[in-house]
Amino acid sequence: MKNILTALLLSITILSFGQTTMNIYQNNGTTVNLPVSTIDSLNFTTTPPPSRMNIYQMGGGIISIVIGNIDSITYTVQGTSGLAVLSTDSVTNIDSTSAVSGGDIVNNGGSPVTQRGVVWSTTPNPTTANNNTIDGSGTGSFSSTLTGLISNTSYYVRAYATNANGTAYGNEVSFTTLNSNSIPTITTDSITTIDNVSAVSGGNIVSNGGSPVTQRGVVWSTSQNPSLANNSTNNGTNTGSFSSSLTGLTANTTYYVRAYATNTNGTAYGNQLSFTTLNYTSIPT
């Protein structure tokens, strides 16, 4: 039973984490070594006796081993040629001159990772000979900030990890920096907490257009497509979500609302929404 449980737990671990080699040590002194990439699935049968572990291979073959003959099962963890194994994070927070990526080192390749980060270039397959960051050492997840980029330019990015055996690279991802002459991208929040003289809305700035947002808020009017020439709020700077209170409204009146965001290139407006204030001049007691 102990051997069966060991085999079960181990098979789950192997198939989940994609270890390199499965080593089955038998009581007669022989060892079965199987690359995990060749294993399709495993199952266990108890009838007819004796109980067996059945390993189904990608090529269609089956290796069937009597559970009682198994002394132990181990697996060998190793990267390609002793290199680390890692993946590259998607690129976020993109503007005209910077972006954020990173990586996740899932295996050090049998040797401590002494340096890690991301590399990038305007051509595919960047290496540490190109632009790069240094973001510590060891395995696990890390974040990297890419700076000094050129606006409206496509870049290729790979995470990297260096150990005593060399430098390994993660999968390649690409992105394009924003045009520095762009205005922000913004959406308008739905309108809530409506009474006869006030309401609440807001917005979400998903991109600064390549230049810092210097003012944001909402605008409103009794006419469509309100702008900063109409009523407005000022709710700070930067990207992300914000809330705005519309005050001084007239009861039983329809208003049109748009969120806005301003940078050095101009003012952008979100989608237009409308609402009608409540029909009373004083709140009942």
C-alpha cells in the first residue's frame, strides 16, 4: 500500500510539474528510466492480481510493473543542459517610453540562479547583449521595468536567468509603445446615488496616451457631448479608476455625463451616459 500511494503521489507531481525523468527502482536491482515527455498517462489496476502500475506512452506503448516489485520511485529535475527553466510575463503599464514585464523561474537547472531579469530589443530573440534589467537572484517570480524606450516602436522581450551553466531565456513576448502624441484612453463609470440635486459617477483611465495625466474628472450638461466648457469636477491625476460627485443639479432634469482626462497632448473624453434627477425639491422626512 505504501508503494501504491508513493506511486500515485509521484505520478501526480510529475505530470503536474513536467519533471524531466521518472526513475522506477525495482526490488531485483533494475531501474526503469522514462523521460516525462514520453508519458501520456498512468493508471493502477488491482484485478486480476497482482496490482500493477500501467504507464501509457505517447507512442502507444504500455509499460506494466507489478506494484509489489517496486522499491521506490524518484524523479530527476534538470533544465536544458543544466540551465534554468523560466517563463516571461506579459507586458503591462505600457506608455511611450517605458513598460513592465518580468518572469517566473520554476527550476534553477541544478545550480543557483545568480542573476535574473528581462532583455529586450527591436529585433526578435534579444539576449543579455541587448538592453536588460537585473532583478536579483534565485527562483520564483520577479518584476522588471523597461525604460528608455522609443515611442510608437515595437519591442521583443524575454525573461532570463543565469546560473553556473549559462543563461536561459523564457518565451518571447512583444509589444508596441504608445505614440507620445496621443491623448489618454478613458471610460465613463455608470451613474449612481441619484437624488434631486446630486449624483455620483467617475471614470477609468486605461492609458495615459504616452504622457502623464495632469487632470481628470467628469463633465456634465443638459446638452449632449459635454466638455470642460460645461460643469466639471477635478479628481486628481494619473491613470486608473476615480470617483466624481456631481452637485448643484436641478430636480427632474436629464443630464449627459462624460469622464475626461487631460495630458500635454490634449483632453480625451469617455463614453457618454445620461440620467434624470429625482422629481422633488426637498427630501421627505
